[in-house]
Amino acid sequence: MDTASDVVYGAGLGLRRAFLNRILEAPPKTIGFYEIAPENWITMGGKSGKQFRALTERFDFVCHGLSLSIGSTDSLDEKLVQDVKRFMAEHQIKSYSEHLSYCSKGGHLYDLMPIPFTPEAVFHVAARIKRVQDILEQKIAIENVSYYAAPGQEMEEIDFFNAVVEEADCNILLDINNLYVNSINHSYDAEAFLKAIPARRINYAHIAGHYVEAEDFLIDTHGADVIDPVWKLLGKAYELYGVFPTLLERDFNIPALDELLKEVDTIRTIQNAWRMQQEKLSA
């Protein structure tokens, strides 16, 4: 299937400053691309800034924003978008993504809040995404987010998500763990959600771990190893749509780089297995 996933390739990893020296000295051959939050790197100078420049000159990078607050009723932070545009051009960064959520209301809330699933919100959010794309002069990818309440819900999550990306004509950052977490917390079929997304818009995917608060309540922490059902859901996505770039997220309880590379290798193993399967079917 024709998708939007021609920007980066393979299995990726979120870059952390603690790994800069190690990656520069002995770049892991299994990592196809890196992801960074631009807000954390735009103003970076000194030694770390030089190290980052050395990495972007050698490897593919994508930007995953944290603070644009695309669903907010506050004014869109166009200065941030302009800063991101310059930053991406300076470092030849491949793409920019943001969360389908908001994190400000008269000031930053320091958390990702759920947008009401309503037709009115579809057009509000899509208009803001279009403005960002006009400034950047390229499509951005919007991520399906984990949420724990759905205030004012008038639409199903999948219908809201699809309506936003269609109206905005944007790409998708498919978060496999968020999909799994939501399917447990809100009692829906994760595979049915997968089958309903416009796969041609997939830019790349995230996979991560979560915290089990209760059997029917999971918290998306990015602070644990990926569990088997989430790996299986990733395999299902590849089965449905072919292999697309996939990145390991780990934001808390970060282990040594070698431990993270084992999970990156698991992504590659699943990707290779499904590539071989697809080659057999098409032979």
C-alpha cells in the first residue's frame, strides 16, 4: 500500500543527551533514524549543540513536538512553528509531528489533555494543523494520543481521528502503545481501530511501554519495556499495511543504551519477518 512513510526507514530510537557520546563514538548500526523534541534542542549550544550537529550531519532525524498545543483555543504559537522550520532546515530534519491534544489554556498545563470528540473540534483542530503546514511548507504528522476521559464526546475516537486528518490533509504518527492502552481503558477493539485508519497517511509509528494500574486501567508512561500484546499489535499493523518505520519511545526509567537497543532489535526482527512474509505472498 502507498503510504507516507518514505521520510525515514527502519527502526528508530528517541535521542537522549546521555547517549550522545556513545552514539558519536560507536553509532549503533541497527538504528535507522532518531527522534527529538525540537523544544529541547532548538536553543542547545556549547558541547551538546556541537555533538547534535555532528549527529544530524550523519543520520536521519524527525521532530516530535511537545508544546504546540494543536487543540487549544489559545492563539497558535506561530513563533514556535517558525523556530521549528528554521531548526529543521538547519539540521535537514525529515519531518515534524505533534499530538492530537492540547497542553495550554491561558498558559501551559504541562500535560497532554484530551480534545472533545466533536464535529466542532474537528474543524477547529484541522484549521490549526493547516496553518502549521502552511508555515512549514510541508505536511505534518498527527499522533493518536492516550486519554483517560472523553469530556463532551459526540463521536467515537476513530471517527474523530480520521475526520481531523482528512479535513487537515495531514499525515499520521501511529502510536501502537497509545492504541493498545486506549483499547483497554475504553473497552474497544484495537484491531478494528487499526483497520479503520487511512494507512496511506502513516508517516511512521511509535511503540513504548506503559504502567498497569489495574487490569482495566493502563497508564501511558513510556517508562517500561514493551509488552507482548503491543508487539503483536505492531505485527498486525504490518500485516495489514506493510512494514513502515517504527520508533522506540522511552522517556522514564531509562535503562542503558544496550538495553534499549535490544528493543530496537525486536522492532527490526518483526519488520524483517513481515517483509519476508510479504515477499513470499507476492512471489
